[in-house]
Amino acid sequence: MDFPELAARTRRFTSGAPRAVTVAGDGGRVLFLRSTGPQDPADALWQLDVATATEHLVAASGVLLDDAATTEGIAGYATDPAARVAAFALAGRLFRADLVDGGVVEIPARGPVADPRPDPTGTRIAYVTGGTLRVVGPEGGDALLAGEDNGTSWGVAEYVAAEDFGRHRGYWWAPDGGSILAARVDDSRLVRRHQHDPAHPDQSPDTHAYPQAGGPNAQVSLHLLDLDGGWVDVHWDRETYPYLVSVHWVEGGPLITVLRRLQQHGLVLAVDPRTGETQVHAELADPRWVEPVAGTPVHLPDGRVLVGGELAHDGYDARCLFADGTLLTPPSLYVRRVVGRLSGGGAPDLLVEASDGEPSQQHLFRVRTTVGAGGIEIRRLTQEPGWHVGAVGGGTIAVGARSLDRMGTRWTVWRDDVEVATIGSLAAPAPYAPRPVLERVTDRRLPAAVLYPRNHVAGRRLPVLVDVHGGPGRQEVRADRSAWLERQWWADAGFAVVTVDNRGTPGVAPSFEKAVHRRLADVMLTDQVEGLTALADKHPDLDLARVAIRGFSFGGWLAGLAVLRRPDLFRCGIAGTPLTDWALHDTAYSERYLGLPVDAAEVYAHHCLVELAAEPVVVPDDARPLLLVHGLADRRVVPAHTLRLSAALLSTGRPHSVLPLPGTDHAPGGGTAEQSLRLELDFVRRSL
């Protein structure tokens, strides 16, 4: 079985691997999802007892559902802070698992269940269905907490929150379990998009609301809802600060982060749960855009508020953590996420995911929440080179480690700096071991990598495939073997595969990320070209007379841009579900980087593939072939957008083909997308 088929059958080698790891508040239990093997897509809920290092099955769809042949698994779960109770949805039904005494029961619920969450006491379960927020009590009974008949949704994250700000929740329990802070979303003003699948012409098109750049956003408000029917509105200037970026309510009152539409200014607000009034705790400002740190803001045990921000003065260029304005992390540390609090050894410390000087690696750090006479105190907990993530509860840390030396994520459990358990993985082994050469190139020290065929003999010149994403918030050059599997397949087909993380990508420094503001096309393409040229100087086997470029989503836009603007270097391109016209993309994403369309029409035109493709071809040889791959399940780039680009290419005689992928979105993965690899390979070989 070759790589494309094996990758499709194993969900890119993730089936059977543990994921969604949670540590109980007392550190005694670790929960995770895992299927039964490398070709089983149905994840089950498992629990590991830290004291005995033993695993046992909590719940599986084959046991709970009437249809024993179902392939549907548990997609996600939620627990109370102590992890005594877990709630999850399966086939639209609600289930409750007792994690202490054992046993799983189905809870009668109204309609298809989404995002069920137990209250902090483990007594009640809230869930969303059909745009309404409901609560199931301890004695049964399913009560409507909030809902309307006008299409407004309660308890869900609106489109831009989930896609652009990483907020996937729409409601939060109070620490005492007596009330819920819920978001109300009214998207009635949004553009209605009709997405038709050409592979199924007999079906009605899917219609959905979309916040298109320059147009209206969904109206989002917050409300404190008592379980006995009381109601308090949360007050802030929603016209000035329309984006609700984050909400945290673990202790004390709720903390929320809100941003202006262009995201150059934001506020961290403390909410009074009795009155709904808000008080400004911190301001976030940047002339380009504000980039909050995941896991913040949050209350510390001593009442201070932890806020993530950027230090950009006195020669500093860093992403740091502050507690009521006091710096807790050194400027050398690039903070990516606050995982949680780690107790033991005095005052609780923070467990933080961060990079320290090398963007291709991410490590776990223990950060002191108090600054003593010795100054800032941090300690790196992971030593092996690679990419590390964590989960924490009490004094227990679950560490997920990826590296270039092995496949997949290895999860280990630590207590008091001692490894006490390993979470087993049943994932398929990779068919080969990629060995990318990771480097920093040009005077900007761009992270870059070269991958050769496994049978490559030095001195043999190779055509080059530039595999690109390049978008903000996304890194491709990582010390993680799984990131290079598909690229190794391309390399073994006879290419030197090159990947460059241009400016705009995270991990290096805030200035590196934000240099692209309002000029993504010029900066990013320049970095790709200069990075490739610098790599060729170091690797003489790279034949720059035969260069192809391939990317999906943002990378699809960048690949199309490269072929259209630099045909002297890029001989052909594969643009997978490309961002064809930024004016048709969503508000929060397009406006963050390019501004409002009404104020920056020329900037949008400069970044538009359709307008670029419509420019006359002056030199016939400059019309390089382009393959447009379109995932028909994508909501950001509907088929009409790709067809519009195709029409522009056709009008100027530029050779291109369109490859539709029914049932897939803009990211490679899944059976149909994997099968397209062979067609893409054939296209590149013919074009070069």
C-alpha cells in the first residue's frame, strides 16, 4: 500500500493515537480520546489512573449506540474541574460518564446535542441544540435557559470567533455552578452564501451566513443567566469593540477580551457578575494588529490578572506574560500559550508552551507567578529537541512530544519531575523516516528546510517543489516528523522539496510576524524567492531552472501569486482552494491584514489573484500552467470563487486545470484529498 492510500486509511496516521488529553484538577486522572487501531476512525473515551499507571475504557460508541456497526466516535468531551464527571455527545445524544465510580448513562435531551458541559460541581449539564441553550438537572428534566425563534443563536461561537480568534465556545459556567455566562449571536445582517456541489447537481445548494470583508459582522452580546430565570446583560461598548476574542471564568469574576474592528486596539475587561458592569483591567494596542496570547487573561490565586502581550520598546521584540503589569517571562522567550496552573512547591506556577531562540521547536516551561529578589524565574521542563504540548492538573503534567526522530506524539505523564506513566498509542507506523535539513537563511534568518529523495546521490541535480503555506498563525518548518511525511512522498517522486516560513509566520518575533501588514503579497513572495535562492546556494543539487510551487488555502493563494508574478522562477503551480479575492474573505481575517476594503481598494486589488490573472500576458512563455484544486466543503472559498479565477485565467490565455474534491475542505487530508496527490504529481511532472 503506497503513501496516499495508507494516509487516507489511517487519517494521516492519527487513528489510534491519543488526543484531547485532560488532567484532573487533583492530578489523579488523565483523560484522553483514542480509537482501537490505525484504521479505526471512531475515538473512544479513556482514563489513566496516575497512581497505578493503568488505563481503562470509559465509553465507546460501539457499546453505547444501538447500531453496533457505527463508525461514529466521540468527537470531544468536557469535564468539571475535578474531572469527576464527563459529558459528551454521540450521534446527537447526550451521555454522562462517572469518572470516579464508573458507569455511563444516556441523559434524555431535546434535539441533536452539541457542546455539552458539566457545571463545576458535576451536578448539571448544559448543552446547545438548534441555536438554544439548555440545562439538564440532577433529577432529569431538560430546561430551556435561552433561545429565540428568530434565528438568533445562544451558546455558540460565531464564525469569526472560531475561525480567526480560536474561541470555539459560546457559554461558560460560573465557578459555583449557579449561573451561566452565554453569548447571543445575531447573524441576520450577514451575506448569505449559496454553496453548490457540482458533483451533486440534483442537490439543493447549502446556504450559510458569512461575514464578508467590508460588510456587517454578527452582533455578539454576553448575558449572565441564573438557573432560576434571572438575567443580567454584560455592558461594554460593542459598537467600538465588536469582537469578543476570549472569555475566562474559573474563579472571581469573568474576564473578557474585546477588540476593535481593525484589531489595533483591545481591552481586557473584568465583569461584575452581579450587575454585568465591566471595568478596564488592561489595554492592548499595536499600530498593525493585536495578537493576544492563548490562555490569557486569567485570574491568579492572589487576585492579580495574567495578561499576554508584546514587549516592543527599549530594544525588546518579544511575546511575554504580565501579572498586573509586572513582567513574568524574559524577552528571549516567545510565549505561545498558557496551559494552566501547576501547584506544588509553594505558590502555584504557570505551565507555558513557548519557543526560546529556535522557532522550529516548542517546549514546556514552568514560570513563577511571583518575582522575587532574584528576578524572573522560569525553568524548561522538556529537553528533547522537538515540538511539545502539555496539559496540567494539580502537580501532574501530561507532556505530548513530537520530534524528527520518531513518528506521532508520545504522551508521558509526570509528577514531581518524575515520569510515572505513558499513554499508549495504537497508530500505524510511518512507512519511512523523513530527514529534512532545517536551516535559517538570508539576513532575516528565515526558517527553512530541504528534503531530498531517500535514494538521492549527491551531485545529481533535482527539480524543486516549493511546498508552502506562509500564512499568519501557521508554521511549516517544525521539528516534527509527521509534518514531513507527505513531503517525503513528493521527494521520493524525484524532487528536492523546499519549505520556507516567510515573514508573517509565528515563532520568531512580533516584528517578524507583523512586517506583512498591508503588504503581504510583496513581503511574503520576496521571502519565498530569497529563501529558495539562499537554499540553492547551500544545496547545489537544487535546479532552479525547474521549480514548481504547491500550497493549500493561504498557501494556495501564495502559490498562485508566485506563478503569476514570478514566472521567471516558478514554472508551474498547484493552488489548493486558494484565497482568490481578499474582498470575498471574512471580515476579521482580511481586515486585520489589509484594512477595510472601502479605505484600501488599491491594497485589495494588489492582493487579488483574479485581477492579477486578468492582466494581459506580454511574453507568451510567462503564461505558466496552474492547477486549481478546490475542496467543495470549504465555506471561505466557495466553488464560484475558484471558477471566477479560472475564467480570468482563461480570458488571458493562461493554461490551467481545475480539480474539484467533493466532500473536502481547503486542507489536505481525508481520502479524496489524498487520492488527488497522484493527479497533482502527474501535473507537475508534465509541466516541468
